[in-house]
Amino acid sequence: MSFPSDLDIARAAVPQPIPKVAGKMGIGEHLLRPYGTELAKISLDAIDELADRPKAKYVVVTAITPTPLGEGKTTTSVGLGQAMSHVGKNAVLSLRQPSMGPTFGIKGGAAGGGYSQVIPMELLNLHLTGDFHAVTAAHNLLSAMVDNHLHHGNELGIDLNNITWRRVLDVNDRSLRNIVIGLGGRMDGVTRQTGFDITAASEVMAILALATSAEDLRARLGRIVVGYTNDNRPVTAEDLNGAGSMSVIMRDALAPNLLQTIENTPVIVHAGPFGNIAHGNSSVVGDLIGIRGGDYLITEAGFGADMGAERFFNIKCRASGLTPDAAVLVATVRALKAHSGKYRIVAGKALPEDLLAENPDDVMAGAENLRKQVENVKAHGVTPVIAINSFPTDHPSEHEAIRRFGESLGARVAVCTHFADGGAGAVELAEAVIEACEEQSDFGFLYEDSDPLKTKIEKVATTIYGAARVDYTAAASRQLQNYEDNGFGRLPVCIAKTHLSISGDPSLKGAPTGHTLTVREARASVGAGFVYPICGDMSTMPGLASSPAAARIDIDDDGQIVGLS
């Protein structure tokens, strides 16, 4: 018998009324704003109302360097959250909202998978409560105000060649990466070159994820730098009188969304910054609510531990003031075999037949990536737990090889079958996480606020990426110096690079050392509160593949969505 689709499993689930789900967290109905019967927004008043409740243990789920298919962090997060109830504990999940770019692109949705999913799956992957649209609208309002200011005389003296604020859209569209606007007559605006990023890469999205209150959101929006004058003075959204209107658009979006898993575990879904071109973590306000809502708060950070987890530790935890108690590191047989360098995995194509054959030696040939990612977690003083996300094509000998290797690194290891078995398939993982959380945390940041920007970049590159050195283009060096001169030097760094390698080169598998990280440009997200150097060929607007998911998603004769995964 074939395994049911994610969509079929999600539709067969029996959800509990949202007020009952909220009640598990100690949240009363007066703090909920229902969106239909299946989800609700949570008032930020919950942060203060829950302040006297015990603080949960704080767990971040990360991974080894993934293949283009992803290794199941969200599914593992959901499975772990569900498993906690199987061992007598209450868990709350705090997850990002999926971007519709990947949903209609090559990766598909991000609701988890199998019997470890967030429901309602369709709503989660498609619009939800409209937060992404609010981000898009607020961002593009500021874009319009920049160009309107130029059209009406440019009183602030903005340098047309140094405007850093672009436009955004929650669609993968490579043709919009670089565009010319203002074509036509004099009344059609100032002609200049600009472009689009995807909404998940918007600074407004990062602000939504990092703001701690409505007041903080408003202040951060005001600090957005849209460009510079001819004498290199930053021009902000506040200077353009745009931050107030942006705050109005974002007011409702700041409230986190409450959903549930198939097994009715509470899930806070909020914000969706990309993990390779932004900081890749769900919202601070979601975590500030969830940390008082159960015994364990489980959150997920984008891509490998060198990416989302590093930003979780050094950016999100700086903003929230919360301290993690443990980190789950998701590993798969297929990814470790890929890191051997013997196999190439391509999204949308079947796995190589040889990769599916029993071969613990090939698994161990790629194990240095696991070793390095364990080291990256420990570099922040956090206890790692390795979760082997099991696939039907795996072999017990391969799992055993990973277990022995992981234990040799001083980490707890659990084999998980949560995709097929739901929470029951992650009980071993839950027990390991509980044990890890009882150990004394020695959490610390990788760098100091006072470190120069280049020092921060180099500490991440050498400690986390295994690089020997960092090279900067002339443009990147000028930009970083300009940020230092304008008082942005105390901000943390969010290095945008490939997620397919610990290095900046996607072709380098395993745990490469001695390589050079090249920073081609640097952008300042002053409102969000970080500087992001861009490395290699990273694009802030993805394109569609030759066979995107959008070509298979449809509505059937009964009005039901089909093809969504």
C-alpha cells in the first residue's frame, strides 16, 4: 500500500478548537483574534500576562549541511514537539511561515511532512493571515516614497547612484533582479536602475522577526537606511516620513499566528526570513510568548548549523535575551553520502541508484560535515543532540555508523521515524533532548558588539566555516568602512552565502578547510539590526526551475487544492 500524501494526511487530521490549543499554553480566549476556526493571532499582551509562568527549556533545531532536497528540520521539529507529549511533557513549537516563492518553486511547502505536520497545511503554505503581504506592502510603500521624493525635487539630496532600497515580491522571478524604472514621460518618475528581492529577504521581514514590541517595530522601521547623500550621510525611512505608515500596515502582522500539529501540539508560526540571504529564524515575539507556554519551546533555524543556527545564536538571541539549552542537529544518510563527494543530488530528480545501496563506508566518508557542525554548535557553548532522520531507503548499519560516530563526538544520538510514525517515532529524540537540557548551558556569542565588522566576519568565517582567510572586493571594503563611519559597526553580521556548503563555494562538500571566503558586497539592514556581507554568487531573488511546483499545483473539480506538498 502506498504511503498517503502530505496533503491527504493533513486533511485527515482532527484539529482541536484553537481556544483549546491556546489553553494548553495558558493563553485565554481574550488574547486570541480568530481567523476562521483553524487558526488565530495571539495578542502581544500575552508576553506580560504569561510572565509569571515558569520559563520553558529552549531548544533550537538545526542540521548538517543539507542537500538541495532539505534534510527535514521542520519535520523533525514537529516530530520532537509531538513526542514530548508521549513522555509526559508539554511542548510549544515556534516556526517560520513559508514563503510562496519556494512553495511554487522547487522546494515545496514547509509545514513538515508525513505524520509530523502543522495544520491546516494549505493555509500555512498559502497566505496564512497575510503577514507576508503586509511585509511586501510596507516595503514597497517605502520604495514608492523614495521615488516620489526624487520626483518632487530630492530635497534630502539622495545620491541616485547610492540608493540601496529595492522592491520585493513573494514570487521567484529572476527577470526582476535588475530593472530600470521611470521610463516614459517626465511625470512617470526619475529614470534609474533598481531591482526586486524576494519578500523573505526584505529588511521589513527581518524587522518583523526581530522586533520585541510594537514600539520596537516602529523604531526599527524608522532606522531603515534607503540610501546615502552625496556626502555619504545615510537617509532613513524616518527622514522620508515613511515609517509611520509602514507601522500601520505592519500593526496586525506583528501578532504571531497560532496553529497546531496533527497531534494537536501548539505551534506559533510567525515571520519568514530566508536562511541563506537573511537570518533564517522565526520571530522573537513568538518565542517570548512560547517560552512561558510549556515545558519546552522548540524552534527551527534555516539550513545548516553554519547558517541559521549561527544567526540564531548571534543575532536572534542577542535581540531576544533568551538563552538556548540544547540544539538538535538533524542528519540524514543521504546527505552524509553526498558529502563523501561520490554522489550528486539534484532537486526534482530521482536519487542516484548507487546512493540507495547499503554502504556505511560512504556515510562515514561524509561524516566530517557532521563533526564540523557539532563543533559549530559547541563553539557557542550549547549541547548538541544528533537526530538521524530516517528514510525508508536507509539501512540499519548506516544508522549505527552515524550513531557510533556521533557518540564519539560526545553527542547524544537518536534515530527518528517521526515522518511515518508521528510523535511516537521521535520518543528517543525527546528523551535525549530532555537529558541534554538538564546539562549546564555555557552559551556565549561568537564575537563582541565592539568588534569591527571585518573582525566579526572573519571570526564567523574562520571558526564556523573553516576558512583560512576572508577577501573583500574594493566595493565591499568601501561599504563596510562607510558603515563603520556612520555608526553601524556595533551591529552583528549576517553572512549571505550558499547553504550547500560550509564554505562559500557550493561545490565544496564535507568540511573543507583552508579556503578563502570572498565578500563581494555588503548591505546594512540598520532597522533589522545587522550588516549582511554577500558572498559568491548569492542572489536575493531566486528564479524558477525548469519544472517548478507551480506547474503542478491546481484546484480540482471539487474546489480542492491538489499538487501542494
